[in-house]
Amino acid sequence: MTVMELRQLRYFVAVAEELNFGRAAERLLIAGPSLSQQIKALERDLGVRLFDRDRRSVSLTPAGAALLPHTRALLERADDLQRRAGRLAGSEAVRLGYVNWLPADLTARTAGVAQLHVDAWIAPSHTQAARVADGSLDLAVCWARDEDLKRHGLRARCLGADRLYAVAAGTDTGDVRAQDTAVLLDDDITSWSSWNVYAERLCNDTGAHAVRISDGGITGPAFFDHVRRSRRPVVNSPKGQTTSLPPDLVRREVVAPTVHWTWSLVWREGETRTAVLAAVDALCAGVGDLGLRPPDAWLPDGYPPR
């Protein structure tokens, strides 16, 4: 439709709501005779009479009453299109960093609202949160506690969750209680700061056995070597969730409680740019409870989903 035709539809809605050409003209900030002429032109183009009018009253015809809700819906869609175009036109790129997990439909969710650029530098959670705080990134998908958010001036909303499992030598694939597992903590806090905080909380809350290492073996072949040497099943980290296990090792579900790691979208608390906030809304829309509400689900205190 042309701009004139959309304007005529807005005129139709205004007259239908006021049922008075004078009041509608005042509301639309146009002259009464001009409004009347535009309504007549719209009726001519549509081929139906929209209003019955005489000197004392104005009322919708059956055709006008039938077309009114469709006209409102069409105008709402036109307004939404204009808002979306406004967000995209000339907007700055929205830079998003991550650790090792992103929503599978990331591009589809944000295509209509932002020019999203995924940063190529994959870094630990605490590093990505700090980069959002200093402006190097606009958004990040990472793990961050309430105290981290407050310290950096960030906000967060949960996007996804991994239920962590244990890896063990042998053939027993049965469930294992959290207190009967081992959890690795690495001396390299530059790489594993967030995991170490999480792992310590897990051990303190569930009775799992903390094992200090210094070889970066939280993931990869070194992790599997630690599992082979361990007398207990070893809790797998979020970075190892999709890694295939060697044939001599098995997966065992952790229970009592079930153990979860969550991924949150973080952004600056004072963010005002439309494209960034629109991307936040698009990415967080429709995210459910992610299986974190059962009474036996464990998350560390101070994490945003709680």
C-alpha cells in the first residue's frame, strides 16, 4: 500500500472510534472537509460504504464494522514492520561472545531485529563477562554469578542448561550419587576461574570429592587420564558434554541431586541501544524452565536462574 492508502486506513479507524467527523479530525490534526474527502476516496477504492452519516449522526455500516478489525490488524503489522526496519536501518553491529555453547537457532532468532556478529575469540566465562563490561562485546553467553554481575554492572537472563554427568572406567553405567563422585579443580585460574568456583560449590553442597590438578585436564585426553586413575566417577565439565568417550570409559548419570550448569546471556546494566536490547528480547523469548525446577536439581546459590 502507498503512504496515502495507509493514512486513509488510519482515518477510517479514527472515525470509527469517534463516530464523529469533527472529533476525529481534531484527533488527526487535519481539517474536517479533508477528512470527509479522504473517507469518500477510501470507500470508492474499496467499493463499499463504510459509514452511514447524516447531519446529526455517524454510524458504521455492516461492511464498515466487518472491515474494522482487519484494518486495525493491518495497521499493527505495518507499524511493526516500520519498527523492525528502524532497528535495522543504520544500526551498529551487535557483538556477541561465547564460551562453547550457543542456541542452535541463534541466527533465526535475531535476524529480524539486529545485525548480530559472533566474536571469533572463544574465551572463558569470566573473561567474556569482563569484555561485555568494558565494551569489547555487547552481549555474551557465559556463566556468571550474582556477585559477578553486580561487580561488572551487568544483567543476565538464562538461555540454556546442561545436566552434567560423570565419566568412569569400567562397565557400570548405573546412576551415581553426587557425593560419590570426584570433581576436578585446576590451578590455572586464568582459564578455569568460573569452573573452579562452580566445582567448589558443588563439592561443598553435595559432598563430592574435590581433586586439585595442574595440567589443564578439565577436558580432553588429560581429563580421560584422570578418570582412569580415579577411584570415583569424575564429573564432566560443560566443555566436555558433547565429546565422545573412549571405549574403555562409560557415562554415568549423577543423581541426589542432579547437577546442572547453566548458560546466561549477559549485557550491560545501562545499555540503551535499541539493537542490543532487541537482540536480548529475541534471544530470551520463549525460554522455559530448562528442567531446573525439580526439587532434586542443583545449582549454586547466587546464580541468576535462582
